[in-house]
Amino acid sequence: MINIIGPRGKKNEDGKNATNKNSFKNSCSYLRLQKDLSQIDIPLNAKISFPNKENQSTFEVTTTPEIGSYWHHGTYNFLVTIPNEYPYEPPKIACNTKIYHPNIDLNGNVCLNILRQDWKPVLDINSVIIGLLFLFIEPNPNDPLNEEAAELMRNDKKKFADFIQKTLTGLEHKNIAFPKFI
């Protein structure tokens, strides 16, 4: 019997996706991830951690937005999950810290173009982290996940900025408690 290994992960003898828990570690995706991680070059306001050292396909990225960002003073944690089809499919990202942001909804879903229609296999983990940091520098109210935040930002940037500052003090809004950073 021949095992077929292709660009979309390990295949079993029937040519179907293998489902054992080591299949990712034996895949081309894992090799690409290892290469990406070995070449990571991110700014000092982002850090990567691996809660489970045995599973590098799931890790956390913690960001602290720079001075000048609406979210300065906050620290935001993102869970990154690498699919078996990586790099042909983008990583899955979830924000684990409550945030009032036009491109991140209150459930932690993240709207970033390179995680959707603009993903290309030449992009890497470094590109994703830079993209997350960019959301804090240039939020996009014209491609929102949080419509309320986007509308407020489009209509009154001063009120938007004031509301963000209130969320950073631990404001509760619509039964959602935001973490207290200041």
C-alpha cells in the first residue's frame, strides 16, 4: 500500500484525509508552519505563546496596541488555529479578549481581508500577525463585523474614541463586560 502525501495534508491508503491526531505533524502543512515560525519577525508589541507545546498548530498571539491607537493601554489575546490545509487555507483567528472594534465582533470573530478573500499561500504567520496589529492602527468601518462600532466610527470619530476609552475602564455594554485596562 502507498501512502499519498499531498499539499493539503496527509492522506491514507484510500486517498482520503487521515484523521489520527498525528496527521498534522506528518503533513506538508506542519513543515510550512515550522518554517514560518522559525522565520518570525514581529514587532515588540506582539508575542506568541504555545499553551500546548505538543500542538504547535494552535497558539496565542498577544498584542498591545501602540500609542495613538484607540485601544492603547489594552492587551488583546488572539487564538490562532492552523488548518490541515495550510498554507492553501488561511489560519483561523479568534479574539479571546472582549473589544469594541468595527472589525472584531463581540464573539471574537475577526474580519481581516488576508484571512478571507485576499489569502494567498505565499502569506505566512508573520503576515497574519502584522495584519492583526494593523487592525489597531487602521480599523476599517467599511468592512465591519461589529456594525454598531463601525457606524459610530463612520458617523462620529470623537464619540467612537470616547466610547473606546470607556470600554478600556471596564464598561459593561449590552450585557458585555469589557476588561479593565485603565
